[in-house]
Amino acid sequence: MSSIIHLKSKATKLRKAGKSYSEILKELKLSSKGTLSAWFKNLELSSRSRQLLEKNNNLAIKRGLHKFNLERSQKIIKENEYARTEGSIHMGKISSRELMIIGAALYWGEGTKSERSSSNRNIAFANSDPDMIATFLRFIRDILKIKEERIRAGIHIYPNIDQVLARKYWSEVTGLPADRFYIVTQISRASQNKRPYNSLPYGTAVIKICNRKLFFKMKGMIQGLINNTKT
């Protein structure tokens, strides 16, 4: 009997200190909330005890939400990685015809297509994504069979970018000699003195091939994509 009285006394002190039922059960190694309900049936809490209880309840809710959000975030990360892996496996090996389609689609999106002047009628493809540049170059080399010496390259950079590092970076991406890249330093009025220092750290690479017939062949490939994707 004395042990029960002792437990009840400790439980009452904990309750007045703002502890929740779950916390009291855990600390006193009890198993029934019904026991606590019976003990606290006529317990009157001071305003201070009620404030402590409310504070502890809010903290418990926050901890629960934090745990839930953490577990949810981890689950989402795992789902994303699984989806990424599934997509990569689903793609499989790329055939020559598929590479031709990819190259034409890339040029459709990022290449120069204007015919307004004869000086524009050359292949010019620009992007800051190294994988996209490398993929387009594979299309140029493997599908269009362009000789290495015919491939010109440039880098459009902002004043904060190191030209030597930019040339070295894009040379490694493309397999082209570093001295093959011309440099264009640019800054638009809209972004003047506003562009973050680390934005496009190596600039935008430009792949050029001066060949009028090849330009119109690319235009024909794009038209072929359009014709064959219409419903």
C-alpha cells in the first residue's frame, strides 16, 4: 500500500510540473492511463501548472510534427531515388537512330534556327549544362560525322568568371582543345551588378559549325520531328 501511495505522490508532483500522462507513465514505469486518471480525478492544478502542461503539450506536438516531417522527408527521398533509378533503367541503351532524334530535338530547343541573313545559316548550339553539350557533341560526331577540325567552340562568360578555368572546364567536357574556345564577355543591362557571383560558374558553351547545307539539314530533321509527332 505504501508503494502505491508513494507512486501516487510522485505522479502528482510530476503532473503539477506539467508532465503529460505518457511522460509520467514512462518515468514511473506504469502501464495504465486509467490509474493516472483515477489519481488525478480531483487534482486541481495551479495556473503555473496549467501553463507548464500547455507548454509541454505544445513541445510534444512540435516534436511529433518534426518526427513526422523527418520520416516523411526520408520516405520522399527514397521514393525519388527509386524513381530516378527506375527511369534510368527504363531508358536503356540509346541506338543511333535515337541519338539522331535526341540531337535534332536538342537543336530544336537550343540551336540557332533563324534564316533571316546568310551569316545566321550555320550550326550554333549553346547551353550551360555540360551533359547537354556533351550529348549534342556526340550527335555531331557520331551521327553527322563532322570532323574535329570543323567544330568551333566558344564560351560566353560574365566578368566574374575566370577565363582560364572556364576554358579548362569546357575542354574537359567536350574533348576539344582549350585554345579552340573563343571568349565572349557579356553583361546584360537587366542583370548588371545583380547576377550572383556563383551563377553559371563556367559560363555558357557554344558549339558552332560553319556549314550552310548542314544548317538546312538540321532544319529538315526538326521538321521531320514535327511531322511525325502530329496526332
